[in-house]
Amino acid sequence: MQNTKLLLTSLTLVGLLALAGCSFPGVYKIDIQQGNVVTQDMIDQLRPGMTRRQVRFIMGNPLLQDTFHTNRWDYLYSLQPGGGERQQERMSVFFNDSDQLVNLSGDFMPGVSRDQEILGGSSDTTVSPNQQPSQEKPAKAGSLEDTLQKEIDNVETTPVPTPAPLETAPQ
């Protein structure tokens, strides 16, 4: 009886020690994503002279809008796969005083997208500094395209009304 109890206790102890020494297999660790997803295709759609509104349509809302640098938008994205190293991508978009896109900096640059590199396709978005942009042919006079272009050119912008500040004087 005494031997059986001792044997059972020692087997239990050995089993617990063996379990404690092993890491538990199959534990799922989640991927942690933060920030704005920015793709090469989004960057390829950006053109100098675009307005803030057009950039926001393509890229989405920026993660950072610095109060001291109002002409700069920052897009940050980080991904930490479960149990892996954190990967981070950054993109900064710069505007001039008339709210037009003038510069990009960061991990992405206009050119061949990663998908096209993998698939081996060519891209029309590659921009070389010496290359002049191709001039579009003007629309035929009286055509629907000409009429639409004239309407777009003659659109007057209206300023957005700003609400009056609330009274701060005590009553």
C-alpha cells in the first residue's frame, strides 16, 4: 500500500515536471495592425498639384496632422505578426500654401508596384525627372467632353462657413 502510494505520487510529480518544461503547442498569437494601410498603388495615383481633398480620397485620413506643420500629413502603418518582429512603413505628404500636393517622402515612391514586380508587368506610372508629361489632345469643339470640361473649368468655389465662437463671458 505504501509502495503504491509512493509510486503514484512520484509518477504524478514527474508528469507535472514534464508538462511544466514544455511550451504549450498551438497557442495562437494575434497579429497587431495599427495605422493607415498604404499601398504602392495608392502612391502611384498621386500627382503633383492634387488638392488635399483629392489626396484624402486616395490615401484616406492621415494618422498625424501636426499643428505646427499644417502642410504635412503623415501616414504610419505597423504590423506585428504574432510572435514576430514589428514591421513599420511611413509616408509623408507635403502641400504648398495653396493646398496643392508638392512632395512625397517615406518608404514608398512613385514607380512600379510590388504586384507588378512580382507578376513581371510594365507600369505606365514610372516617372523620370527628364521626361515631359504627355499633352492630352483637346476635346473636339461642341462635343460632350468639351462641354463637361468647360463646366468644370467655370465652377466657382464657395468657402465653407465657419460657426461663430461661443460666448465665454460669465453670465
